[in-house]
Amino acid sequence: MDLQLFCFPGNEAFEKRLLQYDGIYSGKMTIRRFPDGESYVRLCSDVTHKDLAVLLSLHQPDEKILSLYYFAKLARQFGAKSITFIAPYLAYMRQDQAFKPGEVVTSGLFAQLLSDWVDAILTFDPHLHRIRDLSEIYSIPTLAIPAEPLISDYIKSFINKPVLIGPDEESRQWVERIARQVGCDFMVLQKERLGDHSVRVTLPGIATIQDRTPVLVDDIISTGRTMIETAAHFQEQGFPAPVCIGVHGIFAGNAYRELKDAGIETIVTTNTIPHPSNGIDVSGLVPGALRQLPY
Ligand code: R5P
């Protein structure tokens, strides 16, 4: 593996970790905005006949996607051999069907877009629900790296008598596998989304797990409402303080503050999206995954 890594602004901490590995070396570029908001991209390293990787986590994707397009076009123009897109968080996976008549289904359209620009995509735990595998919508090689071994290690190291709680059916896949690795019980709740900022979570009986620490695990924390509503049930019933773990901490708007204000003291995320809650470093899984790509 010999990959020249280009890093978009905001991803430098992850980049620094990746550059520690043999076969990954730094490529230089400038990304900025003109005063009128238009995007500017300049390649400052020679990319001719080289295999490139571009690192960009896609939270707030609409602000970034055009620069990625310009980067990919520019790299091709200067003769790059291949472009692997490392998107620790991959956006536009949740609108995977039309929930109301007339709605756009963005997941497939976004996948087509990226498939035209880059040669392969590597990401962590994409939100696979009705779409079971990225290959259903991406026409290029994709690799979805599970963060769960590292989440399991975290729980085993830091949480006393855990019981894993999945707030909705979509979280079952993570919760079930992590619980197996930790060797603890788990429970999957039912969630109804009432709007962008409103969910209703219902619990089955919880008498059997009364003395354990509820560890709420979800792939994405966005508005935080799912975690807040779920935690509230356990807080009301006198459980030990719940711990919230998210693979991708988007924390839209004031979500992080609101979670804290709701009395959730421990919120831990992986570093797929840079945030003060990052407590689980997943970057070490990237080099091995890169070696699985077909070039
Ligand atoms: C959706 O199904 C995901 O798995 C998460 O449960 C969801 O994205 C959390 O969103 P929020 O933080 O806005 O409740």
C-alpha cells in the first residue's frame, strides 16, 4: 500500500493518526472559500500516476460536497491513478425510502453521485437499515468498518455491570453484537419518530435488569432526542446513571448541551466526527481495511 492522503479541513486529528502508518503519506492541498462563499481547491502535491486517499467526514455534508467534487475532478485532471474516499461518517443514509408521497430518496442519489467521483469508499458503520449493504446503492467498491470491537473494549474497561440498550429496532444490529462481545444482556426498545426533533420511546418490562448500568448504544446521535427520551425512562425508575455511546456524534444544534442538561453525564462517541465526546479512537482500523480494497 502506498497512498497519498489528502485531508479536508476539520479532519486533521484523524489524519495525524493515519499518517503514523507505513504506506500512508501526506498530500498537500488548499481548500478555502472565496469571500462570496464559493469553493476554492488547489492541489499542491504531484498526484500523477499516484493512488490517493481523501479524508473527509460527511457531517453537515452539503457544506462540503462541492469541494469534494472539485478535488476529485482536479485529481483526475492531473492524472491520479485512483481516489479512495475515506469518509469516517457517511451521510445521506437515513432517507432510504419515501416516508411521505413526493419525498426525494436521497441515499441512492447520493451514492450515485459519489460513485461517479471516486474509485472506492471506506467508512465506519453506515446507517444500514432498509438498505442492507452499501453495494446495493454504490456501484464502486465500498468497505464498512464496524466500530463495535472498540466499543466493546470501552464498555468492558470502563462500565460496571452494564446492560446494553438499543433505542430502536435499527440499533439491534449493533447492540446485539456488542452485548455478545462484552458478555452482557441487552434490550431493544421501540421508537416512533414524531418529527425531526421529537421521538417517542417505549420500554418493555425492565424489572430484571434493575441493578445494572444502562448503556444506550446507537449509531448516530443527531438531535439527541432518541438518547434523551430513552435515558429518561431509566432515570425515572431509579437506575444507575445511564451512559450514552454513539458511533457518530453529530450533535446537531445544541444537542450536546441538551443531553447534558437532561442529566446524561457520560456521553461517549468514536472519533469518526471530531467532538469533545470522542472517547474511542477508530483510526487504527483504517490501514487494515485499506488493504482489503481491490487495488
Ligand atoms: C436512526 O434511526 C438512528 O439510528 C438514530 O437513532 C437517530 O439518527 C438518532 O437521531 P436523534 O439523535 O435526532 O434522535
